[in-house]
Amino acid sequence: MKRGTVWKSADPTNPSFSPETSPFYHLSRLIGLYHLRMDAHLKPIGMDVPRWRVINILSEHESAPISLIADLAVTRVSTMTKLVYRMQAEGLTTTSVSPTDGRVTIVSLTDEGRAALEKVRAKAGLIFQRAFHDIPDSEIESLMKMVKKIYDNIY
């Protein structure tokens, strides 16, 4: 694959590199701003972005091991374990020991967790609509493909 000027200037080993030429710099700024906006919207309902990730993942998986939730949320298992147990104390999740492996903790959403999910989705929808209101489906699809490809390349 032939590398062009954009690729070369985005490579940190290139002398012409600067943060402004780095896709990771712009992605980090985007994710940082997203988290700031989400936290501002979620705080009034007693939620935050890490809890949103957990309840969203558990909405896709009826129940899941802490290690899988951590993997999907791209978080350390130790950090996820602390969060899951805080969420259990808040009544959002329950935990149980895996029937097939006593070392594995399985996490599930409670009814309260499912109710919180609906509230959080409404707030997340506001941010999504603001972010993508003028972007056509084809560009969103292209962005999704590219981001997944970059993730897979790093993984």
C-alpha cells in the first residue's frame, strides 16, 4: 500500500508530525468532549459514563462475566470489578458465581438497572443527535468501518 503525505505526517516518527496531524489526537479530543457532555447529562440522574457502559453491555448480554464486560468496555478487570460491586450496592446489578467455574463472577442487570438504562439512553440520544445531526448515514457507516478497522489493527 502506497503511503501518502497525510499518512506520513500522522506518523509520530516523522519530523513533520504534530498533534494536529494525528488522528489519535483528534479521536482523544472527541472522546474527551463526549465524556464531558455525557457526564453533565448523566450526573442529574445519578449515572456516569462508566456505569452507562456496563448497563449498555449488559443490555446486549443477559448476563456476563466481569472479564467480558471489562474487555468490551476496554477497561482493566480490577477497575471493572470495583465498578460492578459499586453498582451492585446501588441496586443496578447482581452478581453470582459461575456454575461452571467458581473463579468467575457473573453480572446481571436488575430491574432498577434496566430502568436506569432507559433514562441513560434518552440522555445519550441527545448527545448523539447533536453530534450527528448533519452527517449522512453513508458517512456514519464509513466512520464505523474505519474505527472498527483501526481497533482491530491495534488489538
